[in-house]
Amino acid sequence: ARFSVDPRRVAVSGDSAGGNLAAAVSQQLQKEPGQKIKLKAQALLYPALQALDLNTPSYQQNQDMPILPRTLMVRF
């Protein structure tokens, strides 16, 4: 009511670190007791969700992709 937003139409989105933030917001909303907002959608564009182990199967499979190759990912 304060912002004239329909809580049934709220979504989050982000890319890279913003994708990580959007995922964290989504998880936090699910944990909050009595939370009235249920996200309509979540759009994550190559989110940085796991950077602790760069030897997982998905990192191995995509290590030479042009957007963010493993050699660049290790810098972060």
C-alpha cells in the first residue's frame, strides 16, 4: 500500500553478483516467518552462486566459455 505495489507481482532479477543478491533475497523471503510476499519470478543471469570450489563438474564443463572463463573467474 505504501508504494502502490501489488505483492502478487513482485520479482527479483540480477546478473553476476546481482544474481547472487537476487537469489539471497529469494531465500531470505522464504525463511521469514509470516512473510506476506511470495515472489512471482526470479531471473538469475550467470549468477555467482558458488565460488568456493572451481573444480566442480559445471566449472570444468564451462571453463572455456567466452563470457566468464575459469581463468578470469579465479581472479574474483
